[in-house]
Amino acid sequence: MDASEFRRRGKEMVDYVADYMEGIEGRQVYPDVEPGYLRPLIPTTAPQEPDTFEDIINDVEKIIMPGVTHWHSPYFFAYFPTASSYPSMLADMLCGAIGCIGFSWAASPACTELETVMMDWLGKMLQLPEAFLAGNAGEGGGVIQGSASEATLVALLAARTKVTRRLQAASPGLTQAAIMEKLVAYSSDQVVATLGTTSCCSFDNLLEVGPICIKEDVWLHIDAAYAGSAFICPEFRPLLNGVEFADSFNFNPHKWLLVNFDCSAMWVKKRTDLTGAFKLDPVYLKHSHQDSGLITDYRHWQLPLGRRFRSLKMWFVFRMYGIKGLQAYIRKHVQLSHEFESLVQQDPRFEICAEVTLGLVCFRLKGSNKLTKALLERINNAKKIHLVPCHLRDKFVLRFAICSRTVESAHVQLAWEHIRGLATELLKAEKE
Amino acid sequence: MDASEFRRRGKEMVDYVADYMEGIEGRQVYPDVEPGYLRPLIPTTAPQEPDTFEDIINDVEKIIMPGVTHWHSPYFFAYFPTASSYPSMLADMLCGAIGCIGFSWAASPACTELETVMMDWLGKMLQLPEAFLAGNAGEGGGVIQGSASEATLVALLAARTKVTRRLQAASPGLTQAAIMEKLVAYSSDQVVATLGTTSCCSFDNLLEVGPICIKEDVWLHIDAAYAGSAFICPEFRPLLNGVEFADSFNFNPHKWLLVNFDCSAMWVKKRTDLTGAFKLDPVYLKHSHQDSGLITDYRHWQLPLGRRFRSLKMWFVFRMYGIKGLQAYIRKHVQLSHEFESLVQQDPRFEICAEVTLGLVCFRLKGSNKLTKALLERINNAKKIHLVPCHLRDKFVLRFAICSRTVESAHVQLAWEHIRGLATELLKAEKE
């Protein structure tokens, strides 16, 4: 495929994508396929000779789409949202074309520098303490990780390296193995201090935990993977109070800030804590500026060596929405979850199971867990909406998460009418 | 931005991308910017109100492009290639639109199932032993990781879990800490058994290492990050002989197989070795099929929870090139590296420093390391081509890697003339 064919096929794909997004409401949110459906539909080996683009795009509709769970359908209320926006898709196209691997400053200076500045922009949007920003001469700074899991692992390894060095400096006789044996990582029942847990979006009390960590010289890592995006709104920012006690903080703009996956934002107060733990300097990656203190080599901040030009997505999204547009987006989702909450509250057969703070409503049918499980089964069989359950202590609970960029009040109302209807059928069947 | 504006801007972006790729030869391969160039060029905070798309795309040319190292320029011979092709970019557009997070089968069945089948396709292209394939009822199978580092870490953790369980089964009194203290990971000087090292693309002897690992019950992980793509050509496949002794094998189609970053292909012989080490099953990720034995939940195969629909890129590329097209691409690069090798050999001032097997030529000026370092400095200052050095034992060596999809004999010839000319100037200056 040469550039001129790409011009043609690329534009067809743009239309396919736009058609898909515009028509997504008409597709069944959860697919009908059974495990193993796909293998018999395609050849057992790659073709020797090229297939045509038409063949492939036809197969997308015939083979792929019937097996897709449509995360961006306005009837998708499962898990947590995964971000999707047109500006982000445009940036991804550019990112793919530039196709640099930004493991060092020299590998593509723009890739590294835009990332540092975008992480400052985002940090300011969250009103993070100055210590987390890179600025012109700060000791802190931000980095884009692939996922919150990677950010947690990076924080854990950095913390381990830091404490090992501290102990070895104090007692030079100590072996690394002896130190390892004694190290303890404290965590909540969701691991690390969490703002906005997956099950029910609850919040750890940083103002209690933080001072203890400072006093005991314990590395504090805060994970606000989902909730973090909301902190760009002043009314939700108090949920982040106490972040000033943390060594590292992380949340996922790829969940709720309209930046397509993957983009997990992580900040540290002392970037030398990361670079000290991960430094990797073979000759083929050395460059003339690296010891100047002026530059950032992001390979020292993460586990993989390679990295894409992901900050382009942040730049496009922040600029094309503006802070006000992003705040309005968050607020709309929170408002929709409160709307659903009040619908549930008006029906005496149901109960709300956790405080609704952001975009998640946990609810159930009053009575046995069996009853709510049976309701979920009916919901999943009908496939008009999609949601997943969780356990809150001993209760089996349904999670209704506001997910889609295009979800409106009408979808929430329809979803609730659907759930209510299924509940009525269920309760009637139970009585019979 | 609504769908209709996306149709317009998306098509403009397709043209921008095509223009960039068509004109890349005219751009200076390595940028002129100094560290910190970007920050003063953009505002210190995100805008409150939206910027226009025109503003942004103008800034791409004004602010971003001057700081880009053009990895896809035919004058880029640094590091190793990173893959780029139009079919892959088209697939990435679709991947962004579907935007599913395929952590479980249920999260998007097509995402999981296409990945399993594509990894089988690719495994067959490499003539991997049957034991590594999933097929309909195999115990092995493949997974797409983000990078070779992640694949290595996953293999290491799986190996550790496996041996710990074996030892604990044999001696139930052993604590995990006592076992950890005794575990040893053997590695070459490039870590793990490597086919195609970064410095000089050398190959470990699997036929020697393999049987020892089998005899001693040691987990053997093989990393062929760069070289792996070449094994789709029968004439290079012997380099992979011995893979039958391995427990896990990994290479990066995102380097040399025209699948844009990230796409690191990993296979294991027993997928229960991975799922046993990483299994994570909160209620909100459970689904009705998961205990049926019929499905794959890829979250148990990797470190992060989230994952994109990356197998679309493989599907588009394999189909639109065909196996023959991919083989021709590999062969062309290998031929170009041999062409460069013979140019170097014809100049008595230079020497070849390692056997040229695939697309990398290691060479230097005869004489002191200082001389070759001075030559590299001239090359880097001229910025007509871009390459990086390495150390081979005590020698400072230049790496000439065939990288770009569009590199032709004429570019290689020009690059060599340029290097020769700089060498002549240098040697003349040295004499004066």
C-alpha cells in the first residue's frame, strides 16, 4: 500500500469509524457469540499472497463486530469507563505516523518534552502541590505509564530501592537479601492507598494515613485510577486533600478524561527516586546531553524500554475541549449517576449500597443475594444494557457506572425502566 | 467535535500523515533543538476555552516537528527499526474506535479470540513447535505484550511461581522467603537467552543451552526481540533451532514485521504457568464462561489489567502484505545490510566488527577508539544520517541498522559516501 492508496483507504476508514460511533446505539451492547466463535470463521494460516482492503473491511463487519462488546455504547454501564474522543483519535493517527520510540530525550526530543509539559498542565488542572511538577527546575515531575498496575509496580520498586540504600548506608554490613526479608508493603484491601475503588468508588482517608507515612518514613503511593479525572473540578478536589503527604500519585486519564487508552498519569516528588531505581545506560542509548542535568530520559522512569508519543493525545484533548469542556464532561457524568440514584431510591424494592460520589451507583434488590443475582442474569440475557456486579462485604451488588461519552439522561431513564421491568417479572416469577 | 467534524478533520489528518510519510526524506533526520526548547513555545497551562483544530495542526508543524527524530526517514540507521506500515495505521484507527479493554473474554470476545488466532498464524509463520500453539485444544498459546521487557518479567515471575510451588510441594515446611533466597536466574551478558543482541545482533547457542535447561528443570526464556521477524524466511529459520527446548519465547513484530508499536509476541508451552502466576479474579471481572475451560482471559497472562485490540494490526498487516510480501521485506533489508557491508569492506581504512547476519552492520575506522568516536561526532553534527555506537569488548563501534520501510539501495549508497567523505576529512585533519 503506497501513500496514495493510504489517502483513499484512510479516508474510508475515517468514515467507517464515524459511522460506527454514530450508529453504535443501534448495535447490541453485548455480543451473542459463544467461546471459540471466531476461529472457524477465518483461515488457519496467514495468506501467502495479499488480500484486498475490501476483503478485510468486509470481514471486520462480518467476523469482528459480532464479537465486540461495545464499550462506547450509551447502554454500556459496566466496569469503569474507558475514554474515547475524536481529538484523541486524531492525535493517535499522528502518533502512529511519527512512530518514534521515545526512550531517551535524543530518541525524539519533542516526544519527551511535550510529555513533561503536558504532565505539568495536567498536574495544574488537578491543583497538585508544586513539588510534583517539573517546571523549569523542579525535583518532581510526571510520566505517562501504560496502566495503573505499572505505576504501582514502579512506585513499589522505587520505594524498595530507596529504603534498601538507606538501610545499607546506615549498616554497611547488611546484605540485600537480609533487607528484603524485612521489607513490608502496607496496603488497603484494594492495594495501596486508593481514591475511588473499583468495587464501589470509596476513598481512603489520606489526612489520616499521610502524616503516619511521613513520620515513619514510609513511601506513600496514591492510586486514583478512575476518580482522579474528577479532581479537575474544584468541587471534587477536596477528595484529593492529603496528596501533599504522598511520594507518588497516579490516575488514568484513559478512563475518564477523554484520552484514549493507554495513558496513565504518574507523578513523583523526587524524580531521582525513579531514575535511581531503573537507570539503564548501554552505549547505544547514550547521547551528548544526558549528563547535563537538563534533560529527561523517560526509559529510567518505567519498566519497558520503548514508549509511544502518547502526550500528543493529551495535548489534542486538553486544547480541543479546554478545561471548561473537560469539567463539563465530568459534571454531566456525575449528574447522570445522581439521576440514576434518585430513580433507584424512588423504588422501594431496591436499595442503594454505597454513597454515590462520582459516576458509579451501587444498588441491589432488597432481600437475598440470590434475588439480585437472578436479576443480573435477566439483565445479561436481555443484552439491552451491560453492567457487572461486585461484592460489598457480604452483599451481592450491581454496579451502574456512567461510561459512554454519548450517554444522556434518556439512556439512563431507559436503562432504569428496563431494569425495573425485569425486576417486576422476576419478583412475579418468584411468587408463583 | 462531533462525528461530522471528525469526518472532515480525520481526512485532513490522513492527508497530513500521507504528506509526512511522502516528504520525510526531505526532513533533517535528527533535530537541531536544544534541551528545553519546547516549554517556552507553549502556554504554561491548558486553555480554559477550546482551541481550534487549525491552531493545533499548525502547532504540530511549528512546535512538534522541529523536535522530532524521524525514525521512518530512509536516512535513519540508529538503534533497531521500529515498524511502520499503512495497513497497521488503518488497523490502529479501528482499534481506537472500538476502544475495548480486553482484560477478559467477556470484555470483548473478538479482541481475545482474534489475538489467540493471530498468535497461532504468526507462530506457524515462524514454524514454532506445535506445543507453543493454542489451536483448538493445545496447552500452549500466544499473547501480545507491550514490550520484550514485560515479556521477560512475565516469564521470570511465572518461572519463580512454578519453582516455588514445586519446592513447596516437595518440602511443605519451606517458607517462601527461604526459597526466594536460593533462587538463581542465569542470564547471558544481555540477559536471558538472546537471538539477535542489540549491540551486534549475535546469537546464543540454543542447542547447547536448551538440553541443560531440560535436564536441570530450569525455565528457559528466549528473547529474539529484533531478529525474530526474520525467522519467517526459511533461510533464517535455522537461527531459531533449539526453541523446542524453551518454556517461553518472545519477539517484537513492532520492530521488523511492519506492525506498529506496541506489539511484542510471546508464546508459552503451558499457559497454566502464566495463569497460575497472575490469576486475578474479583467479582466484577467474573463472567459465566470463565470456568468452562473454553476461553482465555488475557489479564492472567500479563502485568497490566487493561489491553487494547492490538491483534487487529497483525490481522491487517499479515493479510495486506501476505507471507510472501513480509518475507520480501525482510530479505530486502538483509540484502541492503550486506550491500553496506561490502561497501565498507572495499575501503581499507575501515573494518567490519561482527558477522553480518540480518540487518545490522557493525563497523569502525581501523585504529584507536578515539578516531571512530571523532567520526561519529562528525556524523552526528552533520545530521544527514543518524546512527548510534556500541562497545564490542574494548572496541568503540558504529552500528548501521537498516531501519526504514522506504530505505533503498540509493540511500545506503548516499549514506556510505557521506561517511567516507567525513572520514577523509577527519583523517586529513588528524594528519595536519
